[in-house]
Amino acid sequence: MTERSIQIAAPARLHLGFVDLNGNLDRHFGSLGLTITGLDAVLTARPAATLEVRGVESARAASSASLALQALGETRGVALQVEQLPPSHAGLGSGTQLGLAVATACARLYAHDMTPRALAPALGRGERSGIGIAAFEGGGFIVDGGRAKTNTTAPVLSRLQFPDLWRILLIFDDEAQGLHGAAERNAFAALPPMSPQIAAEIARWCLVGLLPAIADSDFTQFERGVGEIQARIGRHFAPVQGGTHYTSPRVAEIVAKLTRKFGIRGAGQSSWGPTAFVFAPTEALATAMLQFGEDVVGAQAGLRLQLVSGCNHGASVLLGS
């Protein structure tokens, strides 16, 4: 049976760091991430004889659709309207969410049973981190197990409900971009392996720091764990980020002022940035942080802030008539 139309809304994600960039246990990467509200990728798809794409990032959407239709063995086309996306190359996983939304729409339109996870390799998604795939599947706070020689996507080791009361302040620099494509691959190639000791420290902070803190809604321990992990990740990647923990110096300055003003330790950069995050235990504190941050930003072009929450569900699929 062919569906008449499908609308998909896929939430964005924060990438909070890698667990193991050493790899001497024959698994590489392993990631920590959080699905978030307020920055969904949204598109509508309808059956078509050929490929027709309109809207935001239409070229990227068309490329994903071509790859997905080929992977499905589908000779028909699809008409796509991409209504909104998170900022591209900003550390929010927009490419993965767009690709998986397009592929899922193609599969559902024509009653194919391939899952988003099964389609991801054909789209070139999930090569290092599995957080974007897992966020699309089910949301929440996610830890993946990294890549081994025998798997194509990283398995989900933990998925926890993120506390409803906690908030995240995002700091954007629309005049900067995180590393991507060839530049990202070159950066990984230029970095030495992480020391086993640092990888072990990150794994410990994850297993007995972050995860129990989320399960117990213990914000103090959670922000401590975020800070400890981000400090180690930031030092590792600093040589390919201009010697700093942040891609954008302007974002780094705002984060520093926020953390000093409010005594917050749970802050850092998502993936390659430039987007940064600062966690808050309550809506009231988050709002105060937002107001202070906006005063700091003032009239600086390209800098902006947004409050979001954790998202404890994956992509939504609405079938139309």
C-alpha cells in the first residue's frame, strides 16, 4: 500500500563527547549525546514519478533521497518539501536528522520495512557517532558503544529519560561553522590517539557520574560529570581547534561569563561546534541565564541564544490523506 503523504519531525541532538578515542580495545569512539527540543528537522513527502525537492537545504535532501531510493531498490520518485532544519554544521546533527527523515519517508511511502538504522550506512551516516541515529529512533540521553570491525553502526548501550525540569541554554554563532567533510576527516587523522588513562577517566565519569546522576535527577553530580568530560575532550581536540576548547572565540567568551556568573560547571561545545551548551537545573535559573547572556551578546551580529529541554522521544511520523 502506498501512503498519500507523510510528515516527519526529527529532533536535534547535542554531542557531549567521545568515550574512547584510544581504540586499543578494538572499538573506536563511543559517544555521549542528548536529544533536544525546539530545533526539529521537519519535512513532508508525497509519492511522485521522479525526484522533486523544495525548501531548506534542497540539494542535501535530494542527495539523501537518491541514496535512500537506491538502497530500497525503489524505481519511483518522491516529492519532498523540507520545511525547517537545525543550523547546518553547527554541532546539532542536522545532516543526520535530515538524511534519516528523508530515508524514512521514502521507505514508509512505499511500504518498505527497512529501518532508519538499516538505511543509515547507505546515507553515509553513523560512521563515527551513533548518537544521531539513536536520537532519531527514540530520543533521550544516549550512550553508544562505538564502532568495531564487525558493525556498521554503533550500538546503543544506554538510553535514559532526561529530567523534565532541567533546561539547556544554547549559544549559537551563525558566522562560524564546525569542521565537516574533508576538514573533519583530516582533523581526526592529525590527532594522536587519546591516552588509555584519559579514555578510562571519561568512561568512569560516564558510568558512575553522568548516568546515575540522570537516573537520580541529581543535577549537581550531572553538571560535575559534564564539566569533567568536556575538559578532557576539549584538551584532546584543542590542537585542531586553534588551541582552544571552542571553535568560536565569541561563544567561548559568553560561556565563560555565564559559568562565572552563575557558578555552573555543566557547559561545553556540541561536537565540532560552534554551538555551545550550558545546563541549568530549573526553568527560573535558565531564564536568568538567558537574560544575562542576551545582555552580554548585545548587538553582536550572528550571536544568539535559545532555551531548550531534553527530548525523550524520537522522530514523529504523521500519515496524511
